[in-house]
Amino acid sequence: MIHFSNGELNYFFKGVLSVIYKVYYQNDKKRNPKREETHSLYLEADTEVEARAQVEAHTDHNIEFIEAMEGKTLAYEQENPNYKLTEFTE
């Protein structure tokens, strides 16, 4: 995996250009969602559908929203000390 970054574009090359997605979720699907208990993770995927499939296949999270991160928005998120790219193992 090769990382390209010029301040505006932050992509990972994995056969095609992938996007970093921020996935907002609740820890489990059994409880009603509460804003105060919303968490997030970042992952690399080719599409939003693939991002959702990865999270659903590897966790019990209740996905609330998936947001594509790029450009200045991604750069801002990467400045957060809690930013960590999640990688699921097959």
C-alpha cells in the first residue's frame, strides 16, 4: 500500500484509488441510539457500500452514518490524536 499526500489529496493506492471513510456508530444494535454514545472509526474502502460491508462483517456495531473524508476535511481529522485507520483482518 502506497500513501500519496500533498495536503489536498490523501489517498491510498490499492489497485484503484481508495477513500477514507468515517463511520459513526453505536456499540451494539440492541439499544436505542443516543447521541452521547456515538463513536466513530476510520477505514479505507473503494466505496461507501464496501465500507459498510467491512464494518458489518467484523463488528456488531449499529452504523448511523458513513462519511467520505478527503482534502482539507481529512487533513483536519488526521490532526486529531485519536485518529487511527481501522484495518479488519479477513
